[in-house]
Amino acid sequence: MKSFLENTWKHRAHVIMALPAFLILFFIMYVPMAGLVMAFKNFDFSKGIWGSPWCGFNNFKFLLASKNTFFTMTRNTLLYYLLFTALGTFLNVVLAIAIDQFLFKRLAKTMQTIMIIPVFISYAAVQFIVYAFISTDTGIINNTMGANIRFYSTASWWPLILTIVKMWKDVGYGSVLYMSVLAGIDTELYEAAQIDGANKWKQIIHITIPALIPMITVMLLLSVGNVMRSDTGLFYQVTRNSGTLYSTTQVIDSYVLNAIFKNSNFGFTSATSFFQSIVGLLMMLFANGVVRKVSPDDALF
């Protein structure tokens, strides 16, 4: 204890600099975790969290009892995670390499700025952009093609629509991280490769991509913890929470939001969130363990 205090005082300047971030993390991420106790209680507004009676695992049993709904939303959550992660990582890397290799650097910077803009547009606004394209009566797609596709009542179209919207919104910003790695690659490596007769493709394959692998690994590991979570705005607002689309658009997060609005059963919603967190934790530990065995330098811990 004494050595800890001495070390803290010795590095007091660093401690003070880190204190705001620590306090924000503590009060926003850790203090609310006490509310997980609601997952094991039959929550009563009049009694509060701590005064409400215990109900054991009844909330979890209720979650698992609705087999069809639970299977559908879990399947959708996992499949969308895999699709968005795989396609998003691929496009992030391709876009970063394309901008890095672009001959007109000033134009490349302008393109990069334009591609980052969508990430700052909220899904409350994105839903109107999507509606302008796919509305049955006034939508650009139906009017241009002379078709009469009812997108908001046809569930089969929405995996494609949601994927396009997600990629449009996130890929430009996601490529920035990989571009920062590319900026740190020693140019002498490319010069040596050119002397050896390597063209652009071989330089990308043997120099650029290997340099990106550690960052790709870290980003994938960080995303695995959110395997059971989805972008609520995307699945709730863009789809306008249409019940006819639930078979392909309902994920766990949108299901929880619906449950809060319709039933106000906070014990059940807390149990669902707890389930998501436990699965995410186990998946991240498993993925990190695999990476630690294959490539210890790229593991998070």
C-alpha cells in the first residue's frame, strides 16, 4: 500500500491528467452495472430497485420461453454482426489502401473528408434519406424503375438495405484508423521493393497488408465483445419498427427497446442486456485466447 501511494505521488502529474477520463469511465460504465441486479428481481416502481422482491432466474426463463422470438432475434443479431464485420473490415481496408495509393493526394484528402461525413448524420435523419429512396409511392427507386415494390412490408429486401446503409454510414470513418497505420509504414520498404521489381500489387500484398494485420486483429477482437449487440438506430429507426419486417430486422437491442416501450418490464430487459454482456465477454475471452496462441503479439491481454 505504501509503495502504491509513493508511486502515485511520484507520478501525480500523470494521475491528474488521467483522472477526468477515469471518472467518466467509472461513473458512466461501472456505476450503472449495479443495475444488473434488476435482472434477478421483479421490479416494482413503488419499491425501487433494492426494495423490489427477488425472482431468481424467472426473467431469464421468460426470455428463453419465447423460443421463436428468441431464436429469430438471436440469429439476426449474429448474422448481421458477421456480415457487417466481415464486409466492413474488407471495405475499410480496401478504401484505406485506395486513398493511400491515390496519385492526387489533395483530391484524396477531399474524398476522405466527404466519406467521413455520413458518420455524423444521426439515424433519425438517415431514416428519411432511406425513405426518400424506397418509399412505395414517392420513392426514387420505384419512380425510376417504374416498379411498385413495397419495401416496408417485404422483409426479404431488408438485409440488403440495412447492409448498404451501414456500409455507407461507417466505412469512410472506419478507414481512417487503417490510414493512420499506412502513414507510418517506412517508405524505404516500398523503394526497396521497387528496386527488386515488385509492382504496385505485389507491394500491397507483401508490405501494405502485413502492416495492417495487427490493427485488423485488434479491431476484430474489440468488436467481438459486441457480438450480441447491434446498432439500435439502424434496426429500430431506419426500419421504422415495422412489425412485418421483424423476421429479418429484429435484433436483441431493438427487441429490448420495444419491450421497454410496450411493457415497461425493466427486470426482463435487464436480464436480456445481462445475457448479451455475458455472451460478449465469453466470446471476447475465447477470441483473445485463440489470437494469443496463434500470434501472441497481437493479443489484447
